[in-house]
Amino acid sequence: MVFDIGLAVLVVAVAAWTIAARDVFAAVVSFVAYGLLLALVWVRLAAPDVALTEAAIGGGLTGGLLIGASSRLRGIEAPAANEKPGRGPWLAAALLCSLVSIGLAMIVPVLPEPSPTLASQAAANLAATGLSNPVTAVLMAYRAIDTLLETVVLLLALLAVWSLAPDRFWGGLPGRRQNADPESVLTFAAQLLVPMGILIGIHIFWIGSVAPGGEFQGATILAAVWILAAMAGLVEGPPVSRQWLRLMLVAGPAVFFMIGLAGFATAGAFLAYPEAHAKLLILIIEVPVTLSIAATLALLLAGPPERGPQ
Amino acid sequence: MSLALNLLTVLAVCAGAFFFLAGTAGLLRFPDPLSRLHALTKADNLGLGLVVLGLLFQVDGLLAGLKLISVWLLALLAGATVTQLIARAARPGGTPE
Amino acid sequence: MPEPSDRHAAMADFLLAAAGFVLTMVALGLVRVLYGPAAADRIMSAQLLGTGGIAALLLLAEGMRVPAGVDIALILALLAAFVSVAFAKGAVHWEHDGE
């Protein structure tokens, strides 16, 4: 009990500090700390799948994105710090936040116990999907349409990021040039970390059918490993106009969509799987989706093209 | 038998917690960045290592034990790399890569 | 002789307390983020946060008998390496931009 209260207080304190921090760098460190603490909270609530996803995406991926963004904002940090919102917007924001907090504080204690849930039905039909992790069953079988749309949304986000490139760099190499010394510590560490990271990423992806894990988490790890290799100068980002890269990006959603269409013929509805082959179909979907998501996330982290294609 | 294992776990975890305490105290109180870095690496290596050792006695199955050790090795590797980079950046007149 | 369930409960309480202790240490280390004069101090707090967080997570997951805790810790260890390296490289660039 003491632990729970302490953890809750710590989470709120770190969140408050993240907002109050004047220096962008400190705020980003604080935000990553917040993600880590949230992962602990999820473990405490016995929700390891959410904790895994929070650690991978909330902690690592978002942390990487924020660091990249804050380094690009370095030039305008001083003038931006002097802008403050006026009285009116500040009061309105404070009022709205208070209303939401009070509303939540009033509603949460009177929620029905046990809460209405489909969990028992989801668990009961698990055998038909061939999976034993109910969370993966929800993501890939019961609500596969949501997952398909998420992959498409990620692609659209990538297109939006690419559209920020100046015209002369369109189709070029993403991200800044890295001045990496091939003899340095970073290179050596990357040479060790990258193979381990790939192994871990594949492991997390593979056990998603029986334990917490799955394609998004595995893809996040693979994307982070790629960026690590790029930071160490081991790889040079491919120009985004390369045909094979674009094929890799769309392969996942395309396969997902085609298997979904095939569902009309084989099982009577979009994204329905015939029961005998459900697990195989899900696997056939998951592999290209993982690769596509990994590529998309890595390119999102790398940013818009900043150098011409070579 | 399991009583002995539990005892070992308690001992190892307490020792690990002590090293975390030492590392944090050093981080807060030592005068300059390089000595703070020294304190920090003690927490990294020994604190986490002892905690992992303690939990090894509780876990069942070879794979889980191997994963625990891998966590420690990864943290060591990451810590060693970042320490080098931090030390270079913290040196007076920090040099480029 | 205490019942096996009592012993498990006692061990779980101990592990939870240990996790809480490590978290408290990490929270104190975050103070460096507040007062650290240099970017290096902030990166060191992030490093302590990563290692301490992993230790707290492993202790908590074992205390709550969640076997996936080790996988989460693996991901955290790898991503902590990634984020720390990104920070360190970013800090090196910044300190040169500032000159």
C-alpha cells in the first residue's frame, strides 16, 4: 500500500516537473522517466502487455523522437521561452483541467464492480484463433481492422514528415550527417548492441502469440536498433526514393489488406479467418507488418530528408 | 531448500539496494562530474548485478535465468558506452567524437 | 513452521519493499536533473534512472509473480542504451553549437 502511494506521488511529481522544466533537455529526460514509471504502474496493476508497450513505445521511441525534435528546436529555444500565453487562455486551460480532474475523481469511485467486460467471451473463443495470448487475439483477430488502420495511419504520418523536406532534398537521405569515428567506443558498442537488439526484437515479436509481446513492440525495438546503428555511423540511411524501401513500407498494410479481402471468400466477412488456418494467416500477416512498421518507425525517427540522394 | 534460496535472495537484494544507495549519494554529493560518474558506475554494475543475482535464486527455468543475466549484461554494455561518452563531454573543453 | 503461502507473501512483501527503496533512490537521483549544472549531469541522472528503473521493475515483477517482467526489463535495457546514446550524442553537438 505504501509502495502504491509512493509510486503514484512519484508519477505526479515527475509529470509536474516535466511541464515546469524550463530547459528542453531536462523536460525530455523527465518525460522518459515518466514513461518508465508508467511501465512500473502497469506492472503493479498486473497488465504486463500494456507495460511492455509503454516501455517500448512510450519510453524508448517517444524519447528518441523528442530528443530529435528538441535538437532541431535548439536555435529558437531562447526566443520561444520568452513567449507566455495571456491571462485568458491560461485561466481557460486551468478551468478545463480542473473540471476534467474533478469529473474523474467523482466518477472513478462509483464505477460498477465488477466492471462490464467482454474478457470472458474473448478468452472463451481463444482456441479458435490459435493464439494463447488474449491481448494479441484482440489485436490480430477480434479487432484486426483497428490494427490494419493503425499501420495505414503510420504510413500517412511518414508521408507528412517527408513533406517537410525542402524541394531540392526530396527523395534524399534522411537525417543529418553523423560524424562518427570508426574506432570509437560508440562504434564498438553498437557492433555488440545491434545483433543483441535484433535478437531481442525478433524474440519479442515471436512470443506475442503466447505471452506479452507482438509486432508493434518487436518493430519498435528493430527501429531503435537501426537508429542506433545509424548514430554510430555503421549504416547510412537509404535515400527515401529507393524502390525497395518503399515496397518494404507498404508490404505490411498491403498483405494485411489482401488477406482481409480474401476473408470475404473464405470465411464470409472482411478480415475473417477460416478457423483451420487462423494461426497461419495471422503469422503471414504479422511478418511483413513487423518489417513495415520497423521501417516506418525508423524513418519517422530519422526525420525528413536533409541531404540530397547520392 | 527454498528457505536457503529465499535467504540468499534477501541478502543479495539488500546488498544491491545498498549499492544503489551509495551510487545515488555519490551522484548527489560528489563535487565534480567525473567523480559523480565514478559513483554512478558502481550503482550500475554492482547494484543491478546483485539484484539480478538475488532474483536468479527465485526464478525457475534456464531461459528465464539467461534472460535475467542478459538484462544485466546489456545494462553493463550500455553503461560503459555512455560513461565514456559522458566523460568525454564532461572533460574541460569536451572533445568531439 | 510458516505455511508456504506465508513465506511467498513475505518474500513478495520484501521484494516490493526493495523495489520501493530503489525507486526512492532513483527519485533522489532525479534531483540532479533539477540542479545539475551541465548536460552531463542530466545524462547521468537518466542513466541512473534506467538502471534503477530496471532493478525496480525486476523486483516488482517478481514480487507480483508476473513472468513477463524479464522481457519488459530486456526492452528497457536496450532502449535505455539507445536513449542514453542519443542524449550523449545530442549533448556533444549542443556543447559545440554553444561555442
